[in-house]
Amino acid sequence: MARFAKERGIEVVSASAQNLPFADGEAQGLVMITVDCFVKDLSEVFREAHRALNDGGSYVVAFIDAGTPLGKRYEEFKEDSVYYKGAVFRSFDEISDLLSEAGFSVIRCVQTVFTLDNVAQPVRENHGGGVFAVIKAEKEIEKC
């Protein structure tokens, strides 16, 4: 993913989600893809993202939605998976509540992967059906 982003002219910074290498309010946007299920304290990660983003900055969080029918299946087979052994999957509501508590507003959500068939699947607005969910959140502008 990082290589593809760099090829498209996007600056990529690899860092610990709990300790981002940015000054307060320095980042314009941050992306986190399927990291949440491997983080013990997701509230800490979201607070750190909030600190690093400028007012109105965007935070994109992509995750396995445990609240979907396929999310429940992922939960059943995760211990046998090379990728998800030990993972803690969260629902859309859990992720959005933690983002809100950290000072973000959810401004858009989309979903995909509605079946485990190895075929291209549509991206649809909203959440609750596709196991792969993406939230675009915005840092709330602090008032004086």
C-alpha cells in the first residue's frame, strides 16, 4: 500500500499509531487500514490522531466490521488465520463511538465485501452489510 501511495505522489510516514511523528495540528490527513483490530487501546490511538491533525483534518479508518454477518464469521475463524490470529474485531458503532469520544465527527461511511466469493464487489454507502467498512471522520474545529 505504501509503495502504491508513493508512486501516486502521496507522502507516506510509517510510525506507531500511539506516537505519531507530527507536531500538534501538523497533519492534514491520516489513514489507518485494518490496524484497529491489533491495537489494545484504540481510544489512545484516536486521541493521538486528533492531536496530530489540524482543525478540520481528515482521518480515514478502514476496518473489519464485527457487527455484520461476515464479521461474525471472521470472528469464528480468526484463530486459524495467519492474518487475524489474536485480532479484536469491533463493530461500526464501537469505532464511531470511540472516534466521537476523541473529538471527531463521522462525515461519511462506505462498505464492501458482502460475500467471501473471490469476485469484485461494489462499494456502497453506509454500513451494516459489508464486512470491510471505511469511515471518514473529521477533526472537530475547536471553538475559542
